[in-house]
Amino acid sequence: MRWIFSIVMLFFFTAAFSQLKLDGQWEGTITKDLYAGSEVFNFKLLLFVKDDGTVIGETTVSNGKIYASMDIEAEISGDVVYFKETKIYGSKEPDKMEWCLKNAHLQLVWKDGEPYLEGIWRGYTSFKSCSPGKISLSRPITRP
């Protein structure tokens, strides 16, 4: 009897975790390259599923007083989010700096019972490829 209860509970927990909606807002960090000690920026990802099932949204990367906000096209497939930044619509940066337009596959992972999206990004500017980096995002804490 006990093992039947355990199997039923396992089924319900698996179903609950697999049904997590990945659309909405995610916040965390992005690095400029894959090496320890690389520069870390704040990163926000907003995903919106339209009535026809297409996914759009935006990203914002910032570090101190510099930032860039980009439109994205995205796809959600199971527990993976793929996004591609299509254009920068707002930014502030020093002279001679250009933001990378990025694309990434982010995998849903669980840490201490909390959902995270993590993965590697790649990108380019108008004149070169960018060194790939890491993205790690979680749901922002909402306060009543």
C-alpha cells in the first residue's frame, strides 16, 4: 500500500514540475565568455506567447549605467527555450562599444526546488563574432 502511495505522489510531482510555464519574466546573469572570472552582466528575459502560438519578447542586459534592450523571437519546446535577438531598440554604451545580438538555447533545471533557465549564448556585432558566454536565470521574487 505504501509503495502505491509513493508511486501516485511521484506521478503528481512529476506532472506538476513538467507543467511549468516558461513564458513570463526571468532574471539573472550573463557572462561575456565561458571562463571563470569573466565579466558578469545583469540579464532579463521576457517571453510572451501569442494566441497563434508564436513566442516573442525582449531581453535587457545591463552593467552599471550601460544597457541594451533587444526584441527577440523565441521558441519554447518542452523544457527548452530558444531565443534570437533581432534588433536593439534602446541602449546606452561608451564610444566604440557595440552590443552583441545573441541567440541561446536555455534548459530548464531545478536547484533547491526552484526553476532556472541555463545555457550558452553565441552572438555577433556588425563587425565580428562575440565570444560565447553563459546565461543563468530564475523567476524574480514577487512581493505582495
